[in-house]
Amino acid sequence: MTLVDLSLSILIAIIFFMAGAFKLSGQKRSVENFRRWNYPASIRLAGGLFEVTGATLLLVPSLTLYGAVLLLGVMLMAIYTHIVRERIPRNAIGPLILLILIVVTGLLRGSTTIGPGGDLFRMLIP
């Protein structure tokens, strides 16, 4: 692990802790956004919980890969929401950049054994 790996993980974790707390605390803007996108409150709360959990896992070296996969799911949903539900594709640029940073972090700090028999392979293909 290098200083770059650790710094990137901390930066991403801070972003997702803040975003998750924003959703979980029921801030007016968050509630309004999810209503506008026609999502129930449970999706907002689940998204916030996934963000906080993913951020926490990202900071634990042995669990980084799991956190990265969880946050990837959140970012894919965010990209879908901005492109399909909101119909403003340019708003998907932020989540897309975060998705790329999450992949880089997962590969740098997670297991580098990606092929058959590797951690990522076992996690995705039981």
C-alpha cells in the first residue's frame, strides 16, 4: 500500500460518508430529489446506508474490494438515475468519475489476483 492508495481511499470514503449522511439524515434537498426521480424513501435510505457501509469497508485493507463493489453498485444506480430518470446525462459525469476512482482504488488496495481463483473472481462468481 502506498500513500497514493491510502489518500485516494480516504478521499473517496469522505465523499461517500458525507453523501450517505446527507441521505440518511433526510435533508430536504435529498428527499425532494428522490421524490422527483420517483423513488420511494426506502431507496434513499438504502442508498445512504450502502454509501456509509461502502466507505467504511473501503478503509479496511482486507475489505477494500467489498467496499469498492458496493460503491460501484451505488454509482451505477446514480448514473442510471441521471441519464434515464432525470434525463440530464451531463449530471452523470460526477458519478462516472467516482466510479472510475472506485475501480482504481479497488484494484490498488484490493486483491490484485483478478483471474480465476482470485478474490475478485470468487466474489463475483460463487
